[in-house]
Amino acid sequence: MNKITYRRLNFDECDRIQEIDITQYIKNAWRVIDGKRQLVEIDYLETNWPDGFERYRNALENIMKDGGIAFGAFNSDGSMVGFVSLNMTTFGETSKYILLDSMFVSNNSRGKGIGKKLFELCCEKGRKCGVDKIYICAGSAEDTVAFYRNCGCIDAIEINRFLYEQDTRDLQLEYKL
């Protein structure tokens, strides 16, 4: 079995996220229809980075420049199979939140606990920094939302309007530390 190692990413490794195969078949996605959230079949194969690779690389660079942190997951051959970025700028009126900005795991590495471990690393960092909750703008794919729900995330109690407006199809979730 391929051993996965996890470590903090260095700024000069931001381009390495392109090693991740982000391909995802999305059978169903959550949509608001007539004021109610429900699953709808979209039967879509995502083969490229949503909004382009540069968007994610640039966001990762900006997070790291601004004091945020990123963790990577690596195969025994050294190739990156997953990453997560955590924006350490706090926000919120009722709770002290930080944003889990992005998380991706390679298509053939999903279902092996890699995403869960990356999520746990974010939670450990958040606890050490004294925040109350991790905020997540989860893509609306059924599998993505199921992953975060299985990690213990719930619908966000306090909605960050700015983040919500970035993509109103995303589900606004939180995880209490």
C-alpha cells in the first residue's frame, strides 16, 4: 500500500497543486428550488480546476503571504495527491471563524482518508490559534457535501455574506472546534 505523508507546504510549492487530478464525476448537486434545498441530477464530469488552475494557485499564494497555512498530502514517490489551505484571517460576529479556503484530493486517492486527515490538520491549527470554528464554502456536489457532513460539519449558523456571494450555489458550513 502506498504510504501518504502530510506536511505543511512552503510558498515555493504552490504550483505543485497542479499535480492533483481534480477530475470529479458529479451525478447530483444541491440546488435551491422554490426556496428549498434539494438534490438534482446534473450528470457532469469536472475535468479542470473550477474557475481555472491560476485562480487556486493565486489564492493559495495570497493566503500564504497573508499568514495562512496549507498542508499537502504526498505519495511515497513524492507526488502531491491532496492539499488544503486555511485562511487565518478571523471573521464573524457571534463566533471567531477562520476559512478553510480550498481542499482537493486526487481522483484516484479519494476514499482513503486523505481528505479527512487534511481536514483534521486544519482543525488542529485552528485550535492552536484559539478560534471557535472552521468555515467552509462547500461546492454543491453531493459527494463534496457528504464528505464535510461526515467530518461533522453543519450548516453555518452565521453566514458570511461576502463568501456566500462568491458562489451562491456553495453550501455555507461550519465545524465547531
